[in-house]
Amino acid sequence: MAEQDVRDLVGLVADAASAFIRGDMYRYTALIKHTGDYTLLAPFGGEPVHGFDDSAESLTATARWFGGGEADVELVESYVSGDLAVLVVIERQHGLVGGMPDQDWSLRVTLVFRREEAEWRLAHRHADPLMHRVSTNVAAALARGDLGADD
């Protein structure tokens, strides 16, 4: 994979992040294809998700959760070997998420792409909202689950 190919993949990820934060899930799924064994470690925590549900019902529900915003993607590092590409990025974004007011929703993200035939498909995404440092006490509370889903 050439340097230009990495730039093209980052551009695709940036366009997809912009579509996602705007709730344009049909655009997102047109841009990013997922592998059959896709895994997600979501930024809100919880157990890993296996598979990507691209049903109309799921896409509509996700679209309702994201009410608009903007995203830019900053490449931190890339690793490419054969049919695997790993992108470590910062999604610098703000938007209306979950009925909350427009705010910073920037994420640290690791993406693993696998080439299947002639296209790159997303095999894994791990995102977290820890763009701002937190204290050891806050990190420990998160690890223990003391800052629950309703906090």
C-alpha cells in the first residue's frame, strides 16, 4: 500500500466520520464497507459488538441519535502489512448526539482495515472519548463501572 493509498483511506474515513456525526447513515454505509467478522469497541463502553447491522431499522435508529455536526480526521499513525491496514486517528468532531446540545465529541480511534478482493473493508473499530486527560481517580471509577450509563 503506497503513501497515497493511506491518504485516500484517511480521506474515506474522514468523509464517513462526517456523515456519521450528521446522522447520514446511508452515506456512511456507502463509504465504509464492513467485514463479516467486524468488531466494535464503542466509545460509550460496554461489551464488544460483533458484526455490523446495516438493516434499515438499525440505520434509522442510529440516524435519530446523531442530529448534526462536523468532523475532521487527523492521522496519528498508520501501519500497513499485506492485506491489513491500521489507522490510528483523532476524530475531531462536534455535534448533537443523544439529544444533548452541540458539543465536542472528539474521539481517539483505532481502525483495522482488511483488503477483501479489490476493496478495503473495516474489520475493527475501537473508539474512546478520552481526548482530555482524566485523573487516576476518574480512570479508576470508569474501570470499576462507578460512573454508570446514567451518570
